Amino acid sequence: MMTFLARMKIKQGKEEEFVRIAKVLTEKVKALEPETLNYQFFKLRDEPMGYAVYEQFASEAAEEAHQNTPHFHELAPGLIECIDGTYVREFLDPLD
């Protein structure tokens, strides 16, 4: 299993576009990617313009497959355009 939280800041004036694209991408992932176990965007409560996406995949191959889907290639550039700077991935490993 592969799990991570990716944190990012959004450019001023791009928040509405980012949320719209994130919702569309989430719907597509949930409908079309059975090996994606969890995929959800969040607004960070204590960080102005801060967002995160929690992603959990059955395997590293499933995460790679996610990045190669047509819907990811169509929607990810719009999300990236909204990001102020870059994003940081925090990998989460189970305790067992």
C-alpha cells in the first residue's frame, strides 16, 4: 500500500478554479480507479490558501497508473497552474 498527504498553497484568485478541478478529478478517480483506495482534497483550516490531498493506493503501481490516466493528464495541469510554488508530499507508513 502507498499513502501520502500532499500539501500546497494556492495562488490568490485561483482558489475557486482549484476547487472546481479538484472535485472533478476526485469524481473521476473514484469512478474509474479501483486500485485507488482513497482520494480526497481538504482545505487546511489554519493555513491561508492551504490545501492538501490525501491519496491511498493499493500499490506503487496503482499510484503510477493513476498518474497515467487520461483524466489525470487532462486535469492535473489546471491544478498545477493554480498552485503557488510547489507541493510537498508526506508519506504515511502503517504502524504494523
